[in-house]
Amino acid sequence: MAINIPKIENPKDFFLFHDGLNNISFDLDFCITKKYRCRANCHMCYIQNDWVDDENFYKYVPTSVPTGDQLKKLFEIFDYYDVVSTIDDLKYLKDNHPDLFNFYREYGERFSISSMTDNALFRHVEVIENDIKAKGITEISFSERFMKRVPIERILVALDRIQKKIQIQKIKIIIMPDCDNTESIRQLSDWAQQCGVELQKHLEFVAGIEAKLDQKDQYLLDLEDAKKHESTVYTEENGEIYPIHSEVLFLMNDGFYSELKSATSAHRSVPFASIHDFDPVEFLPKVLAGKIKDYGRYVHQIKNKTNPYFLYFEYVTNKIRVNENFNFIPYMLLNTRSRYYQQLIASGKMVETGKGLLNAKMSPADPIVSLIDISR
Ligand code: SF4
């Protein structure tokens, strides 16, 4: 889910109000395989260098689908989310792992379908028409480069076929500096409007993108709005991206990751938590520790040490401490309207105090994070 959040001015406030436990407040992205692998081969794919190669991918393909206690645990976790999306390449599963694909035939209605970008549109049309009855489609993204290459009529026919089966919630257009697709974008916007589908424009993750857009049709592309949507990702000159983990968690079969690159690469990191010992309260400090560990890696990798993102990642890594034995979650750390927040209360695990959530059996309040230097 993309959200508009302000630029980082004060790292402490940004962490407390816009990062914190925000990544459990929205969607949960799920794969039945233990690592993410997509064969759509999109030109703009920012994780294309992270894939596990085909010869080794079998190591991450489970030998059976979740059943019994594992399935029960999975659905218990899903119950803490409004939206659980599959990001599996369903066409690949259908062709190569029919047993895993059957899991989605059976339980498709528990999932939305997400992560459909460019070529993935055409890979999914027949699966959606013939095999899987999902809740909806969270989002389909089109890069301008793709729209330049593929006739808009072909895209609209595919969208029509999908929309007849399940509701597409959002279309996202990735604005790129070196393309001019005014007419295609106009037609796609008209289609979205007629079908009641939200349309958003985002900027490509490239360094200095805003300065490169002068020649664009500012009005048609709604560039002022588009700029706001990209405020949680920092891109270095070498193209490497460093996202703030404020939007989504990734559950790869039974392991949780904070970032898609870790959920994809064989070497980048191990899961920060597992479903097998999932407890909704004990999970929370693990979520925070997982993102702080990733930020610590970013601090070592980012070359430009003066940009606000570097300073933010450095601040969180050095100044925020996670308290595993907490009994209090300050209200600003976890979206009070999120299902996770509501479920903690409904299950009786925590109670609302007006200042946050408290485990009523323990006192005094011991917060889930402490700030080593609160003056900054
Ligand atoms: S659909 Fe997404 S993950 Fe798959 S290749 Fe395209 S951009 Fe990459």
C-alpha cells in the first residue's frame, strides 16, 4: 500500500510516527515458496539481480502445502490483517508445481493478488479467468517503458478480462523521464475512471528523478502527487534502492522478512521470525528488530553519507533500542485503525489506555522501544 508521508526532517519523530510498527498495519505479502521468484522478466524489475538461480530454486520449494497445525497458524496470522496478498508467480506454479498451485485453487478466496507489474499482467490473465477465485487484485503497475513497447489496446483488453472476474483496486503508472506516453496514459486513465479503479502515478526509483521530469506533461501526469508517493525510498546513483520499511511485511512460506530483497535473495538475510512460534505480542519486538537490522546493513552500504535517508537509517540503528520484555506500545507506533491493533484488544492480550496499548497484567508501563538520545 502506498501512503503519502512527509519527508524526513526529524529522525526521532519520523521513526515514532511514520515508521515504527507501520509495516504490520497494512498488507501482508505471502509466498508459498520460501523465496520469492517471479519469471515475468520485466525490464524495470529492481530485484532482478537478487533471484535465486533456477538450478538452486528447488531448495526453496516446499515438498507439501501447509496443512494441519501449520495451516491453522497461517490463518491465525492472516486474521491480524485486512489484506493478505499472494505475490507468487501463479503461472510458474501452475506450470511447474501443480500441488502448490492447488493450494491457491482451494484457498484463493483468502488472498488478494498483488505484485503484478508489466509482463506479469499477461501471465496472470488465464489463471485468473480459469483457476483462482481471489478476493481482488490489490494493484497492477505499468512502467512507462512497458507502455511505450506494448499497444495500449492490448493492455486494456487484458485488464477488461481480469476485471470481469475480480475487482482491480488500483492501477499504478511508473513515470519515467525518457518516455512520452501521453495518449496511452490518457486511455488508461479513462479506463480506470470508467471501471471505478483508483489510478496513481509514482516516480521511477532513480536518483534525481524529479529534476529529470521537466519535459513531462505536469498536468496529465499529476506529478506533484506522484512525488509524494516515492518519499519512502532512497535510490543511490548506482541504482541500488533503500526503502524505509513502513508499508508491508513479507511472509515466505513460514518465515517473515522486512524487505523484498531479503525475501528474494538466497544470501541477504535469514527470516527475522517464523510462523511456528508466532505469538501476536511477542512478534512485535521481532518486527522492530528485523527492520533495524536491515537499516544497519544500509548504513554500511550507502555511499552518500549526507542524505536524509542515510542519516535516518544511522539514527534508528544507533539510537533506538528494542525491549523484548515490553508491556506497553505507545499509540504512535502502531496504527490504531489497523486490524492488528484491534485484534490485540479483541483477543484480550492488551488493553487501550488512551496513551497506547498495555498488557494489563504487568505494571508499571515498560515501552517496546527506548530512545538512547531523545534530544535529537
Ligand atoms: S512482475 Fe515484478 S517481480 Fe516480477 S519481474 Fe516484473 S517487476 Fe520483477
